Amino acid sequence: MWREGDHAALTRLTPLVYEHLRAIAASFLARERDDYPLQPTELVHELFVKLLKVENVAITDRNHFFAFAARVMRRILIQHARSVKAEKRGAGLRHVPLNAELAWTGDDDSSPTLDLESVMNDLEDLDEQCVRAVELRYFFGFTAEEAAELLGSSKSTVDRQVRFALTWMHSRLHPDA
């Protein structure tokens, strides 16, 4: 089994899950700029490279696999956004502002992925279950009923958590709206 370190099992699993993983990747990338350098196929391929390096992962079922894979994809996008941002800022060079009064100013071209990641991390500190509900519904493509089953709650609870999370995240991402 793959979860026990058998990489051939991942090879056998690939054709069974590839299209669904590609749909998840497309969902992630739909939130990025139109000129974003990664395509869904590339993201899925990077995912498989990462999965080959994972050992002793405890995947319990198909839904858990897709949730795990989507989290890894999200991490890949975050790493990619950070590396692009680092290249724009001089890679490993330390940024020293010319004027101490301007040191607090933010970046004008921050990545939507990094912004969303930051807000989701803040929300996770407030209510982890809301973040799980949003991830399952919007990033992983599960229905409200499927998300409720995975979270061990009711559909109405998941709907309420998602409404709260989206409202909360929107207020943080667009404070002037």
C-alpha cells in the first residue's frame, strides 16, 4: 500500500484519481491571475512528485485522499507564490528600507494565494472547523452533504460555517468594501 511506503501503489492509483485531481487544481488556479505561470496539469504533476516523497501517510479512504492531495496542492501554490515574490524582491537579499518611516508599507502586488493563505490561517486560529468546511466545499469540490459527513456534522451546520467563513474572510481581504 502507498501509505506504507509502496510507491508502486501510487502509480496504480494515478489513473483512477487523475481527472478529479486536475479538477481540484483547476479550481485552485481559477482564483489566480490570468497570467499565472502554472497550469492545472503542472500542478497535478508537482503534486505527484511531492506524494512520491511522502511515507507512512495514514489515508483512510477516497475522500481523505482527495482532501490530503488538495492540501498538498495548496502548499505547492503557496511555495510557488513565495518563490515568485522572493525573485521579484531580490531572492535571498535582505530588504532594507531607505526611510525608516516607510518600513511599515506593504507590497502593492501581493499574490492572491498568499493573501488567502494568510486570512485562512487567521480564521483557523479562530475556528478550525470553519476552515475545514470551506476547504471541503470550495477547494476540494465536495457537496455540503459530503462535507457534513466528513466533518461529522449536519448539512445546515456546514452551510452556516461556510457562510460565516466567507463573510469573515471577505471582510479581511476587502476591508474597505
